[in-house]
Amino acid sequence: MNLAQLTSQIILMFILMLVGLMINKLGFMHGQTSTDLTNILLYVVSPCLIIKAFEQTFSANRLQMLGRVSLGIVIIYGLMIVITQLAFKHVNDPNLQRIMRYGSVYSNAGFMGIPLTSALFGSTGVFFAVASLAAFNIFSWTHGITLFTGSQGNRRENIKQIALNPNIIAIIVGLILFMASLHLPTIANNAVTYVSSINTPLSMIVIGNSLADVTFNRETFDKRLWWVLLLRNLLFPYLAIVVLEFMGITGIPLYTTVLMAACPVAGIVVLFTLKVHGHPAPAVALMSISTILSVVTIPLVFALVNLH
């Protein structure tokens, strides 16, 4: 893995975030606009990118490797969930505890991981990254949301969120295309290519826009959140390296999965906090600081990959 290439790509991403921040400060993007663009990215652009990645000739070895990567990701999630449950069980503030547990486990894989993977490793990287994206959606809408709603949550609604998630549907469609070695008609393929091409710049601009209104003080940032940042940005990505290499996973499947694991705290922690009428300030501060730190921690994680 070329660290110089990775670092330059991350710097480019942050420049695009600064564009988003500037757009916010100039008043060009309002709250509803940001929400609409987020929905377009999550439910239109990202599925197109996934389908594009699967549109290639079938390979039994590649499918087998995708299965091994998926198993490794499930093991990693299981370990992270157990570790955070033990580590933060003595945090008495229920709002802070669930933010800490969710923020430690769930990375911004879809919003930041997929654009980075696409830029660095192309469609081959996205092909393996979809395993992380699928696992994120499944675990987030089962274990993740239960952290906030407890037994009061509607399980049927959560399962529906997973089953009808456009990214999950795109993965299923993509697998069918891949296993049957099918290709979209030329016009449809061009449309998917054009839509998927805006994923990276638009994702970063939206993230930058969301960072523009964040303020930091003692009320918004509890010092215990530093433990979350240590786990999310460094220790859990290193755990992913250890598990995947123990399973014999190397090359692009390893790099893409570690990259997805090394992404900062998932922004959905804020939405889940609002869903249960919790105080969102710690969640917003955590997500923002984790995102800013990732410009340093992601290259550091990949330096650790090269040391193994």
C-alpha cells in the first residue's frame, strides 16, 4: 500500500470538505438542502456505485474471498461489541454511554469509506468494500439501534429498514449480475457510471457542510469521549488488521476492509440520539473530532498494515 498516495487522497478529501464548509459559511447550503443531498447520496448514488463494482466477469476465487472477508467482518463486529459493552458499562449517563458504545463500533463506512475505496482501488476495491457496507447496515439496524431504543424498539421496522435499504438491494442485484456475468445495457451502464462518479466530491462536500456548525466546549465534549476516539480511529482498525491477516486475507481485500474499519465515527449516531430525544451535542462533537483526526489516523493505520 502506497502511503504517499493514501495520504494525498485523504488530503484531497479534506480539501473537498473545506469546500463544503465554505459553501455553508457563504449561505449556499441550508439544512434541508444538506438533508436532501444526503438522501441522494445514500439511496441513489451509493447503490449505483455498488452495481458498477459488481459488473464484471464471474470469478469463483473472488467470490470465495468475498465470503472470507464477510466472515472476518462479522468476527470483528462481534469482538468490538463485546469490548465496548465491557469497557463502558460503568458510564452512568445513559445518553453518553450509548453514544460511546455506538460511536466506538460503527464507522462512517458508507459516506467516507466507499469514496476513499473507489478513489484508491477502483471497482475492485468497492467490490470487497460492499461486505463492510452490508455488515454496517445489518449490525447498525439490529445491535446499534437497540443501544438507543432497548427492548422498546420495533424489530419488524428495523428488519424492514435492512431489507429495503437501497444499498442492500444493490448488493443483491450486483451479486446476481456478477454470478451470471451479466452486463447492463450500454445506456443504463453509462447512466450508472455518471451517477456513481459524483459520489466522492458530493460526499465530502456534505460532510464539510455538516462540520461547519459544530462548536466545542466542556458541555459538548466529555473527556471520556477520548476513549471512543482511541478505539474508533486506532485500536479497532488495528483489531481488524490482526483478525483479517490471521484469516490469511491480503492485498486489496485486506486494504479495503481495513480502510472501511479505519473511517471515523458514523454520522448516524446523531440521528439515533435524536430518535430517542437524547442530547445530541456529545454525538455531534464526537463525529466531528473523529472525522478531523482521521486525516492523521487513517495513514497511521495503514502504516501498521505495512509493518505486519
